[in-house]
Amino acid sequence: MFIQGKGEKLMSENKTAENTKNQQSDNILEVSHLKKYFPIKGGMFGKQVGAVKAVDDVSFTLKRGTTMGLVGESGCGKSTTGRTILRLIEKTDGQVLFNGKDVYGLSNKEMRDMRTKMQIIFQDPYSSLSPRLPVGEIIGEAVREHNLVPKSEYADYVTKIMDDCGLQSYHKDRYPHEFSGGQRQRTCIARALALNPEFVVCDEPVSALDVSVQAQIINLLKELQEKRNLTYLFISHDLAVVRYISDRVCVMFLGQICELCSTVEAYEKPLHPYTRMLIDSAPEPDPDFHREDRMLLQGELPSPVNPPAGCRFCTRCPFATDVCRTVHPELKEYTPGHFCACHHPLAE
């Protein structure tokens, strides 16, 4: 009996360890207490006199093969969060785990290898493409640098990537200025996917495009995600686009997360007043449609150099009380998977 009990205990421990390992493998990205401060220098000797707290204690996980929408007003730290995760800019503090590896603990060689698995699509397709290189070279340059395919297969590989992204093979010899905005963005997507990444930061990839072209690019991103099992961090201020493409939504305000939940919960049952106001601020297609319970944003965005002592949204929140002005709210889980940092959540 003793031996059997010990065996059962060992099996239980192994099963628990296996479940933990599987859960960890489901998360392609784990961000913990990430901070990025930009120093402000002044005076005769250029000493640091302050700091812009662009990203201040941000934590979340991202499951493999899913899309997380990162939303908020301009200047709230969305793009800085994405670039700090990719180590395009160095962090101030915190941890970023990609496939269980600490991104900031890697050597230069290890980080170079990691670059093939983590890519970014920039907001402005024109400024992010070299005007001196033809499109085929722009897409294939990194492929050649990382020796991803043999030289004999290089041309066919680039052609295949271009075809997947809706570009024709004869486009190889053309330059970015010869393309429309949508075609340039397809080139940017092809450049990112040429390295066969697992994770892509989409930094407002459709904000500079016409509405009809936006739909084409968004549908292309969804098709490529299904085909290649890609994981997206989709940064945008267009709530309609985020609702269409995202599985989960992370709402940022002044460098911090105020709500993190599924897309359905964010749009139908938001807990944070800021989330509700962002959604209500989106223009309605029908000019005659009026909602009496509509909550609109008021006031100016506080300074990230000297944010409010308590809740950072308290200066613009109609529900703010004394506790909001003095005590910083913690990001708490109210229902499974639904996190909110608010002293007075809307559902309560």
C-alpha cells in the first residue's frame, strides 16, 4: 500500500509538472513588470532632471497563434511597448520571455538568431522601405544574411513569399516609389514573413492606408496567421479594426495597463471607465443615432513626466473619489481572464 501511494504521488507530481510545462509552452510571450523611461536632461552639464515614463510596469502573456490588440490614445506607450519587447530599444526594468527565453539575457549572437522569430511591421510603409533597393532585394536581404535557404533556392523562395502576400514576381525589380500604399505595406509584410517568424508586432499597419485597402491588408494578415500559425501583437487606435482581428484586448493609459480581457468582454462588458469611453468615442456611421448613456473623454492627457499620484486616469474620470487620487489601483482579475485596474469598476 505504501509503495502504491508513493507511486500515485509521483505520477501526480509528474502530471502537474507536465501541465505546467504545457501551459508555459502555450504562451509564446510573457512580459513581466516591463518599464521604459526616457531620460530628460537639462542644465549646463546635461544632467538628468527627470524621465518620461513611456512604459511603466506592464505585464501580460500572449498565447501562441492568437492576436492581442494593444489600444489607447496617442502617446500612451503602445509602440514603445512593442519595440521594447523586440529589444529594438533597451528596457529600463522588467523581463521579457519569448518561448521561455529571457530576451534581455541573450548574447549578441543569440539575439541575432532570435531576430528571425520576432519581427515588426511598421506604421508608415514608405519611410520604412529603402528607396535605393528594389522590392525583391528588400524582401530577400535578411533571408540572405541569415542563410535561411540555399543560394540555388533563394530566388524561388522570395517569389513564393511575394505571392503569399499578394505581390507579383515581376514586382521584384521595381522600387518602393512605384507602388501604391497598399502594395508598399504588402512589401513590408513580406519582408517580415520572409524570415519565417513566430511572433509579429503590427505597429498600426493600416493607419496610413485608405479604408478599402485597410480591409485587404487586415484580411491578408488573418489569412497568413491561419496559414503560418503566427502570433500578433496588434497595435492600433482604430477600435473597429482591433475588434475584427483580435482575440484579446489590452487597454493602455499613460504607460500602464488599465484593462486586459477578451475582445467580446472589452466591447460588450468593459470594467474600466477609460475602456468604455474609448469605445463610446468612436464615431457612429449613422449621424442621426444618439445614445443617451454615451460616455465621452474629457480633459487633457496628464504628463508622463509627472503622472497623478493615484490612478493615472483620475483627472479625467467622472467616477473618481479621494481614494482614486491617492492610491494606485492594482490590476486585479474580476472574472476568469478579465483584468482591470480600477477602484470603481463599472460592473460593480
